[in-house]
Amino acid sequence: MSLRFFVLFCWLSLSSPSLAQQEPFDVPFDDAALTASPITATGKISVRETVAANEVKSSWEENVDATNRSTKSILLLIGDFDAIGPHSNGGTRLTMEYFFGGPISPGGTFSLVKQSFVRDSCCMNPLRETHEPKATFRLIFVQFLDGSTFGDAAQAENALAIRDRTLQALRTLAQVAAKDKQRFQSQLERQLQLDDTLGVFASIRGTQEQKGADAAIARTYKILDFAEDYRDMTLHEGYIPWLREYPVY
């Protein structure tokens, strides 16, 4: 065997990625971080890792439910979901906004995390010790329907700013619908292109596609009506909702 061929053989042997694929395994969920919080949570998390040289592909299945154990309805919830595999991380920051829908009532159970995804990570040190699989949820902030809060309010500034922008855009859409039904569609599409972080306007368009413009306008008024009431409740303790009147189509 020539020296050149031997060197080439060694290079190919060392550079060829070695695959190590695990069977999916459960990642234990630890709810200890929620002991003093207004919610409890239980979940099932699993991950399958495929290691090739210094790269890891992880396939995650995450399903965590939470229960509001406080005596108040939850309007906004922010927290960090951490999920650690032997070589991977399946965590994310969660912002759950109920201002434009139904708040989580006391004792109510809701889906905290429900997702399946694949994540690639690079430049892992193959000599590094593996992590012990573990999943946790750390609650950062909660706003209740009466305006009271739990946690770090500074962490909610961005979420509250998005809420305000969405509310103002929703008011504009309702005003356009009241004055000129024909312009409703163009205003809705314009807002979808500008900003729909919370998916409010996508839901209105879905109603329009399924049931027509009149139903979409009625849905706009309904969402706005609830949102205005929620806003007043958070600003004024003891506020009693009153019925707003919008054009009927």
C-alpha cells in the first residue's frame, strides 16, 4: 500500500461521520419550580437524539398541561419551559395572551406546551459528559383579570406593547367596518401584512373565508367588545362590563 493511499484511507476513516441514534425516551418533568406560583403543571416529554460527529439532531414531543390554582382568572402568562436531553435542548420562552379570547378561569386547565419539532445543533464536544434529562417550567409573570400581577412585571413590557398595538388595530378595523363594509377586506389584509403577532386578524380572516364578510365583521366586534371590557377590568377594580352597540349586518 502506497503512503499516499494510506494517508487518504486514514483521512476518510476519521472524517466519516459516525451515527448514533437513540430510541425515544421520556424526559422527566419536575414541577418543583411552581410550588409557590398560581399554577400547577404536569406533562409528558420525550426526545430522540441522533449524533453524527459533533452534530446532534433531536426530535422532541412535548405535551404539558397547567391548571390555574388561584382564585382569579389569568389574562397573560409568561414563563420559561426548559427541556434538556443528553446532548440537546428543547426549551422555549412562552407568552400566552388571553386578552383577545377567554381568560383562564380559577381551577381551569389549559395546554401549556403542545408541540413536535426537530432541532439541529452543531459543534458539540463529543468528550463532554452528557446531561441528565429533565424538563421544568419557571413562571415569570402573570396578569390577572382584575389587574393584579404575579412575578416580574418588567418581563411583560413587550407582551403588553404588542397587546396595545393589536387593540388599536382592532379598533381601526371595527371603525372601518362600521363606515364602509367594502373597505373591511382591504383593511384586514393590510393589518395582516403589518403585524399579527397574536393571530387575532388571521382568525378573523378565517371566519371570513368560512362564513363570509358579515360573520367576519361580527367576529371583529365581538373580539373588540371582550378586549375593551378586559382592559377596563384591569384598569378599574370592581368594573362591571356593559354592552357596547355596533352596527348589525
